Amino acid sequence: MSMPKIPKEKHRPDLDDTIIDLLESIALEEIALSHLINAEAENLQAFVGKDLDFPSNPSNSDILRFNVTVLRLMETLMFKELFLLRKLETVSQIGMQVDFEE
Amino acid sequence: MKRKLERSPFLLMESTLKMKKAIYTFLKEYQRFLRSLGRQERLQGALAPSFSRLLFTLRIIQQTQFQKNRMIRLLAARDMQQSAALKRFFEEEQRVERQISSTLREIQKYLSGDIPTPSPPWLLSQVLIKNS
């Protein structure tokens, strides 16, 4: 049994294009993460209020719960960052392998 | 037109820079949040341990970005012309990094020095019993 042969098509990207797409996807994902962090900063700003007066009148436990939510989001972003690093390493490795073979 | 691989490190560098700036904005707001709690020492005391967790999270993000920068440098090494532009990016990145570090130091100082840790709950109950 042989490996399947994928027929050539007009708009199918080659390996270089694929590597570029992957690298760009990493950059775009990271930009999306930076938007999330900015949104969380705005969330903090809204919670605290313009005049530091906590407009939603939260109780102490509300404040602690809010703090936990903020930290959880940051932890999730940390894991996402680790995944992006792994993706970048893999893509670079493929790129270097191609260079070496050429 | 054939796309150029050399453009990718620029995009990656830009996204890293955006991420760092967002972290700095977030930290500034977090600092404001802590300061706004003012005289509520018990609340400040309860938030202090969670800040060390946030610090740990940020350290990992920093380390991840450091590794990523190494990869970007490798990718950029293919084209020497890019080096000057990338140098500017790295300088800007270092500037934001310094701002982040100084904000973190300020928050740490605020949490550890200026605000006393709350009394343990058993002590509070003793006082309540005594008063009643």
C-alpha cells in the first residue's frame, strides 16, 4: 500500500506559504491575547471606578471573587502563551529542516 | 506575487510588543485597584498571597516571551537587512520590560511594606470574647 498522492491544485499553498501562514497565525493569536489583557485592564478600571469609588458597591467577598476571576484569566493566558511558544518552535523547526534539505 | 518569509519575524515582534504593552496597562490598573482598597487592611492582607500567584504567572509569561524572542532572532538571522529594524523593536521591548519590572516592584513594596498583615482570626475571636 503506497502513500496517497495529493493532486496538484492551482491554489494549494506550498510549504513556504504554509510556514508563513503558521507564523502569521501565531502573531495574530498573540495580538488577540493582548486585546484580552487590555479588556481585562478596562474591566478592572470599570470595577474600581474613575474616582476610585467602586461604583458597583461591592462587598469584601465580591472584591475577592473579582480578584480570583482576574487571576484565572491571566493564568489561562499564560497557558495559551506556552502553547504558542510550542507552536513557534515546531514551525521554526520545520522551516530549518526545509532549509537544511535544500 | 510570492510572499516573503522575512516579514514574519516583524509580525511576531509586533505581537510580542503589543502583548508586553497590554501587560503593562493591566499591571497599572491592578496597582490602582490595590491602592483603591486603601485602609481596608484585612482585604489587602487577603489579596497579598494572590498577588504572589499573579507574579508567578507573569514570570512564566516573561520567560515564554524570552524564549520566543530567541526564536524570532533565529528567524530574522536569515536576512541581515532586517537586523537594524529588529534592533529597534528589541530596544522598545526592553523599555516596556523595564516599565513592567518597576511597576511590579512598586506593587510588591506596597503589599509587603506599607500595609500591615491582618491579625490571625483566632486573635480576633479572642478580642471579641474579651469584649463581650
